[in-house]
Amino acid sequence: MRKDFTIDEGRIVEATGGNGHIRVYSAPTPEERAELMASCDIDEHALNSALDPEEVPRVEIEGDQAFIIWKRPDPASFRTAGMFEVSSVGIVLHRDRLTIVTANEPLSLGQRRPRPIRSLHDLVLRELLEMMRHYVDHLRVIKAMAREVQTKLNMSIGNEHLLRMFSLGESLVYYVNAIEANGGALARLRASAERLGLAAEDTELLDDVMIENTQCARQAAIYSQVLSGLMDARGNIINNNMNMLLKNLTVINVVMLPLGLVVGIGGMSEFTMMTEGVPWWVAYPLLMLGLVCIGLATWFVIHRWMEREMGSHGVERIAPMVRNGTQPPVP
């Protein structure tokens, strides 16, 4: 799909009749691909690179034409599947016209902007800055999702939330790679600022984009390191939750053993015979009360034994550290 825009008094407005000097192609058809290669003077390999999500960001300059491949967060994957993936954007910049190619959703050029657009160079740099801020927004969402998943994972004994955490970590790795690769393309643009004819204001804006990219890359790298560094600990949390569940089930089984033994030896017929002179509405409640007392006593003995065993093991673990003069770990 193709849309045409033009710059009118500092605003980007949609042009009618196909006479705009700004063209935006999203998921181009074969006819539009042929039109692109003819009007932008690019070959099929360059066009395929602009639509390939695995393509590395780069800047190619020939004469007065600049061909830019930029990585952006993929809005389609986030809206449909909740996944954080990246896609490529191809930008062909001439002195008097601009062409933008995307494989899925187009860039929203017609949105309101706080400052008027001075030139095509200014528009390109502001779009790069806007896409960089989308990375920052997605990083905030990833951080919030990681905290939410961590809260659920602390009480989980399955792998569902752990797999979700792995997915977030994988997305962060792709984000770090894309942002750092965009930094290389920005460095190439900065080195070619004079050749591209960038004004002083455009050069300052390009420096701001480079600073934003560096800060975003550092933030994404920190999130990725924290997420991957604690992954083993989160797996141990699930194992510990499973062990606690098994321990509680074992305690319940041990508590029920003497109760089953008493009921099995006595049986209902023998108990009725032994309590022949006692009304049934007195004998059976007393039997139930006795079983409850036996169960509570068994649980109390097991609980005290487990506390004593855990305390003795803790002393045995810390005692060698005290003898060696090392600092025991803080719980």
C-alpha cells in the first residue's frame, strides 16, 4: 500500500493525486516493488534488504542519495501475539523527495508533532528519534511484565511463567542487538553529515538521536543482564516450591498413618463390641476426638523433629566458617 505526503507549513499532510514528495510503502505489491526500484534507483537486493527483518542496519550513500536500513520494534507482532520482535525500515533519501518502505505497518507520518518540520532531513531524523523512543517504551513494558511474571512465578510449581520469562529475555537480546546495530548506522550518518548536506540544526538533532540510542542500548543491556542473571535463581524457586509441596504431602501421609492403623485394627464391628455398654452417640464422637488428638500429636512431633534437624544442619554448615574466620551468608 502506498501513501503520499507533503510538508505544508511545518506539518506533514497527506497529498492527493500522488503528487507528494514523501512516499510511504507498506507491504508493497509486486507492482509497487517495480515502481519503487524504478523511482528510487535501487536494485531488487536493496529492496529485499529493506523488507528483511534479519537485515543488519546500514547506510549507503551514492551521490545525493542515501539508502538507510533501520531496525524498529515490530508493532504488528506486539499487537497480535504480545511478542517483542524487531523489523526493518528502508529509507531512501534524495534532496527533493523521500521514500520509506516497511514490510508491515507504515510509519505514522501524519501524527501531530511538537515542533514544525523544516526539511526532509529533519523529518528523517525525527522519525529515527521517534522509533528510538518506541524502544524505550517497550523496555518499560518488558520490565513491568517481568515483575508481574516474577510475582506469579514465586508461587508457581510449573514451567509456564518460567517459559514466559525466557521469552522476555530472548526479546531483550534481540533489542540489544538491534539498538547497537542502529548505533553503527547513526555513526555512519554522522560521519557523512557534510556530504548529505545536513544543516547545523540537523546535525545537533542527529547528535541527540545518537545520545538517545546509546542510553537506550545501555538500558536494554542492563535489563537483559538482570533477567538472564536471575534465571537460574527463578528455576530454583520453582524447584523449592515443588519440594515444599512434596514435603507437605508427606507430612499429611505420615499424620494419616497412625489414624489408619488404629481404625484398621479396631474396625467398626470390634469398636461397637468394645463399646457395647456406651451409647453410640457418645462412643463415636469420642473415637473421632481421639483420632484428632492422635493426628495433632503426630503432626507436632514431626514438626519439632524437622525444626531440630534443620537447625542442626544450619549449625553444622556455619560452624566451619566460624572456625575459619569467614563471614557466614546472610539469609
